Amino acid sequence: MYNSTCLNIPTMFQSSGQEDFLSRRCIWVNGPVIVGAGPSGLAVGAGLKAQGVPFIILERANCIASLWQNRTYDRLKLHLPKQFCQLPNFPFPEDFPEYPTKYQFITYLESYAKHFDITPHFNETVQSAKYDETFGLWRVKTISTSSFIPTEVEYICRWLVVATGENAEKVVPEFEGLQQFGGNITHACDYKSGENYRGKRVLVVGCGNSGMEVSLDLCNHNASPSMVVRSSVHVLPREIFGKSTFELAIEMMKWLPLWMVDKILLLLAWLILGNLKKYGLKRPCIGPLQLKNSQGKTPVLDIGALDKIRSGKIKVVPGIKRFSNGRVELVNGEKLEIDSVILATGYRSNVPSWLRENEFFSEDGIPKNPFPNGWKGKAGLYAVGFTRRGLSGASLDAISVALDIANSWKEETRQKKKTIAARHRRCISHF
């Protein structure tokens, strides 16, 4: 068994004066607690299974990969070829297309969990996680809503793996007058299809991959989207000469410095896509790969939105000054009559809301040490899925975390066995 009830928690906790320990259900975990059952958490779990290390996964939703299952639009496909998105030791099915749909990816993740016999604890929301320095253990407090009556549970463990990722919570900026707008306001995480927007004038706030795809989907459903481009953005073709742009960049970085790869990508993008500035899309001064590494901003991979922008079906507009009843005023003074607003304003980490720790994670919930050194903290704390390098970066970190925990777990297990054996020998010799 990987855990036991509070009856088997060491008596030192019961006599420590921390009475709240006895006011909730307590579970001792003989291995790590993993918070999050997305691709990162599943990948760590699979690695631990291979090493024979017990663990539990806590997931606030009622399914694995809840971001993919509950907070993505219907037309979504993987932006990168499948070989760069597969998790460790389990390739995609050969009959999957190069860019699997979200439904195919969800099927893949469910098969992954089944293959490695991973069964997360669903409907358990972590309220806090704190390291107890006195006893050298993590205390993870949750609210379980699996039954009709919410239950408080506290897990006690030696290792804690944070796998909630960079996109745990939606970002909703404040705009003057938005409450007076009166029309439908939706975040991209709740957008499914343009079917309900036919004939509507829609303001899409944000020009990243989500903003571009939502705008394209709206066009395909005969809506009239205006896309807010407040700052500069890199737009690259998804493929160059029939090869994935991402794959091409990876190959070039084996031989060339980053700045030179950026120069080549921008030259190729200009040859294929043309000058985008005249359409309201100004490129940043920093190259796409350097910008991704330094600020975590992912370049947009075009899958058709640019054609709609060139034809005028997607209108590019500058930043927002204020909203009013049924309209928006832009920073250039232009006023638009609109029916709906879709906020493609991104996501953020939720780690600061529950992890009581201030050395490993920054204030925005991202490990302070950049990739590839951001996976291990102190006192048995780990992080997976915060590399800003997508699923491939998460997989690399998951492998490192699983191996590191396995080594520690096996060493501690051997030491316990030696201690028990030594006590047994002393007992025999005494008699």
C-alpha cells in the first residue's frame, strides 16, 4: 500500500501540539505527492511506476488533463508535430496525424494513464502545502468533494511534486467600463466554437495562438471578429519547405547560435508570409526564440488566420481605452459597435495561492531557476511543467524528477531495512 490512515501516522505528530492534525483525516504517503493530473503529473507518475516507487496524484477536477478536456476550443490541434508532444516511453499511435486534434490527444493521455496504471485522486483541491522543518515532511491539506459532504484531508509525505503547470488559472485583465458593456463576455477557456456567434460582431482581446485561432474559427462561422493587437507579436509559418518550423529550428540550433537561428527564421517568415506590419502586426525587436527563452512568449504559428487578416475578414485593431454599452473605444480614438467580447488573454500559474514556500518559486508561480535547472528545489520539492517549452520540456523534467525521487526513495528504504535488521540482531544477542 502506498498510504495508510492517521492511525499509522508517527506519534511524534500527535504529541507536537498541532491539534489541527487530529481534526481532519490524515494520510501518510510512502512516496511523493504529485499535485496535478495533467500531462506533467502523468509523466512523473509513469516514471515512478517504472522505478517501483509508490505515489499519489491529487487532481482538483474530475478527470485527467482537465485543461484539455474542459477549457479548450473544439477546433484545437497540437501546434507542434506529435513526436515533440509525446510523453516518456509511450509514443502516439502511428495512425494519428502529424498534428493530432485535441480529442486525439485526450485519448492518448487516457491510454497513457491506463497503460501505466495511474489512478489519480479526483475532486481533491489542494488548499495549502507546507514543509514541516521539525520533522522533515510535507503537509498537504486538501478539500475532497468526491462525496456529498466536502471532507478535509491532510497528506503527509517526504516529497512534493508541483505539476499544476503554467496555465492553471485564466487571466482576466481589468478594462474600464467592461461591466457596462452589456453584451456577452467570455474567456477563451470557455469558448468552444463560433457556432453561437454567427452574424455577430466579436472583439477578440489578444493575438497569441489562442486569439488567432479563435478569430479564424469565428470567421469560419460567418462572424465578424476584430482582434486586439496591443503590442508586437512574432508570427511564423507552421511549416517551412514542408517541414515543421519548430523542427527546423531545433535542427539549426544544433549547429548555429540562437541569434543566427532567429535571423534565419525571420528571413524565411518574411519570404513566405510577407511584410505583416502593414496589417497591424509589428514584430518585436527580440527574435522569436530569444523572446521565448527570456520572457516565455510563444510565437504564433499561422494556420490560416493571416489569409483572413489580409482579406479583411479579421480586422486588426490597437489597444482598448474603454468599454461602454455595446461598444468599445480604442486607444486611437476609433469606436466599434460590438456584440460580444472574447478574452484570449492567457493563463497563469496558481502555485502562489497554495504553496507556502518562497525560495524555489517566484511571485508569479514559476521556478526561479531557468530551464534546465528549474525542476528541483530544497527539502524534497520538485516542479514539472513550468519550462515554457511545451510538452517536450515537461517530459524532460518529468524524467529527471522521477529518477531523482526514485534514488532517494530506494536509499531511504535500504536504510530503514538496515535499521530494522540491526535492531533484530541486538534483540537476539540480548536473549
